[in-house]
Amino acid sequence: MPKVGKNIYKRKDGRWEGRYIKEKINGKAKYASVYASSVTEVRRKLDAAKKDVENKMTFEKKVGIVSEISSLWLTEVSPDLKESSIIKYESILRNYILPEFGDREFSDITNEDMISFVANLRKSGGVNQEGLAPSTVSEIVTTLNSMRIFAIRRDYIVRFNPECVTIKRDQHKIRVFSVAEEKRLIDYLNENINLTSIGIMICLYTGIRIGELCALRWEDINLKEKTMSITKTMQRLRVKGNEDKKTEVKILMPKSAHSIRTIPIPDVLVKLLTEYQSSEGYVLTGDKENFVEPRTLQKRFKRILKKCNIEDAKFHTTRHTFATRCVELNFDTKTLSEILGHSSVTITLNKYVHPTMQHKAENMNRFTGLFDN
């Protein structure tokens, strides 16, 4: 049986036959055929038959309002999410997705709507606000895509595809203290030693995050073994349904399983911690109940930088600086990745391992004399 094109054959009786999938039962395709005396006519009939099947499938699917689908989606995914992630998605829905699409049917959202939506997010983040950062826009689009996949699995009509938008992320240069700045900061901390100073020193020598430091307790530090266990983090999160108290500080599990880790403590830090260690309580207070939250520590850190005559920086700069010093000291990437609590070596490589021009030149010069007799 001669074949011209996909699923089009010439029969022995001289007619042309076109086969198409009429329906699927338990995942198994059931085929049907159309017939004509010419290839052109059988293609026309085949296209019409396929369109009828598509219209029937669309008719059988459900139509849903975006606000309703978003609620169903969040209810389904919430059991597998951390509290901070749930709050993040609620914020994305409340501030961006629902104001734009909330009252519309999911089936009405087109690729053109998506393109326009993303363009507006980049232009303006709201009243009197600048456009949103690419990373924020990407999170919003990812959330919409998760809702889209949920809707498809529940047989709702979906017409848009987030692949129609491209979000180019800006490569921001991370702030790292120079060796001179770091020395000036460490000298100041040693001269004005207190529990806050000790906390900053811990971050400069281990690279832990500000939330991890604020949640760190003396019980997590084993000076005999020279190790420090990171098992919790501290965050200020939004409180639902409380007009008087919009946010509160919570101690949670770290951002990922890889963030739960044991870090060896360098001797220079062991000596300092030995002098000021307490049997229990938070490291930044020495108290069982009272703690220092990240927002407060950030303010203290900035005041210290000002006193040291160091250009303003976020507390996270201590982590970037630690990682950069490790690279400069030729730490192997796998070791550094595990100390930082990254989920993969690739993250560490992309963020911190950037060879200098001198290092590139040294590698290229290995060709010198390679082919000499």
C-alpha cells in the first residue's frame, strides 16, 4: 500500500485512505478512517475529522475561574511545601496574578495576555514602584505555569503556554569585601568583642546565612570536635488573618535538605568561641528564650561597617566573601559546595568560581614547549 504523508495510503481499490485517532480508551488509541479518490480530497477530509475530534475533546473539558483554580492548586501543593514557600505563593497570587487574571476564565488567557502581563511587570511593580526584578517575574511566571499544569491534569481548558515569554536575568555582580576591608572589619570586631561581633566572625569564617546564624544555639557547636551543626533558620513571615500583627519571627527548617549540614570550625574561630561559649541558648544572646532576629542583626551590621569606614553592604556579603576567600585559597569545589549548603556543585561553580585573566594565561601557556623536540 503506497504511502504519501503521515497516515495517508493508497488502497488496492484505487481510493486514498487517511487514518486518525478518534479517541483514546485507557491510554490506548482507537483509529478511524476517511476515504477519497484523490490525495488532496483525503487530506481535506482528514483535517476536518481531526478538528471534529479536537472540538469534542474541548467540549468535554471544564471551564474554571482563575481565582478558583488558584485556590484548588494551592490546597493541593501546600502539604509538600514549607510555610515560607506557602506564604511566598500566597503573596504572588494576591499581589500579581489575581489582580490581573483573578476574575477571568482560565481558558480565556492567551499567549498574548502572558506577553503583555510580563511586559507590564517589568515596567512597573505597582503604584509608584519600579519594574520588578527578572528573578521575581520568573517566580510569578513559574507559579502560573504550575497552576496551568494543575489545570490540564484536572481537564480544564488551557490555551496559553509560558514558553511564549523569555525572561532574561541580569547578571548582578556580587559584593565581596576586599582583603583589606575584611581585615579592617575583623580587627574592629576583635577590638569591640561581644556576642554580635562573635556572630559576624562566625559568618566570615564559615559562610553560614544570616537566618542560620540567628537560629544558631550553643548546643549546635561542638568545640571538642570542632564542628558546628546547621539544622534551623530564622525568618520573619507574614501572619494571615491578623490585622494587628502582620508579621512574626519563626524558626524553621533550612531552605533545603542540603542546607542541613555539619561544618568544621577553623582553629582561629575555635579559640574565640572557647573564650565566650555558653552551655546553652542562642549564640547571639546567650539566652534560652531571647534571640536576635535577622532584621535587627542587619541593622547592627550596617552600623559596624559605617564605623569601619567600609562601603555599605548587606549581611549576605559575609557569605559571598567567605566563598570567595575559599576559592582564592584553592578549596576544592565539592568541599566548598557542601560547606555552603548548596544543592549542587554547579551553583557554587557558577556563582563563585570565576578564573582571573592571569589564571587563564597561566593555563594557556602550558602549550609552551609542548611540541618541542
